[in-house]
Amino acid sequence: MGSGGEVFGLAVYDELEHMRMLLAAPAPDAVSRDSSQSMLFFDRPIAMAFDDLDTMERYGLALAGERAYPVFGRTTPAGTVLTPTASDAFWMEGALAGVLAYVRSHMRFRGREIWPTRMTLTVQTIAGEKQVHLRLPVR
């Protein structure tokens, strides 16, 4: 996410075509702003909700670094970040569990590159076991 490594995280587009447009666009201004996406990224403490910061302080929770504060939300076409929907939260829970399971048990390298793969993993979520379909394409 972001340009020049400014932001690290995961963006989930509601429509595959919007992601394709973004990847094919020569400049950010060339992309249609009529879509929204859910996202999880890491930023400075000011980006986090006050309740989350209070909880961290109350329980003595620490983060890995100054730009490691998680922000989870949904963008609007106007560029505002809103609270994610319940659907966003459930989808992200399964997706992140799937990525973690893949990295722990299935990720393979060819030199410095990750092997392409297409697989379905079973992960445990709050709602029970879910199937996560993972595809890493060849560059």
C-alpha cells in the first residue's frame, strides 16, 4: 500500500476491476475514486482510535515500533476512513489466518522469489472453520 514504502498493510477491494485499474494506472490521479475498500495498515499512534490507545496503556501493551499502530477501516470514494463493516472484520479474520497458515507451513522460495501457488486452506475463526482460497501469481 502507499507509494515508496510509506504505508505497509493490506487493502481489500470490493471489485476486482478496481484493483486492476489501480495496478494499471500510470499515476494515482488516473484511477477512478468511485470505489471503496477495506484496509488494515500500520501507522503512527495518532492514527489509532483513542479507545484502542487507552486499552494498550491500561494493559501495558507495547508495539514493535513507532509506525506499528494498526488501523483497520473502510475508505469512502471521498477518501475518508470509516469504521469497517462486520463483514469486513469477518473477512479479514479469515484472510489473515489463511496468510499466517500459508507462511508457517506452505511458503516455498525459488532463490529470492516466493513460488507461485494456488491452494485452499482450512482456518479456525470465531464462527468456526472456514476455507480460505489463496493464490499467489507468477510475476
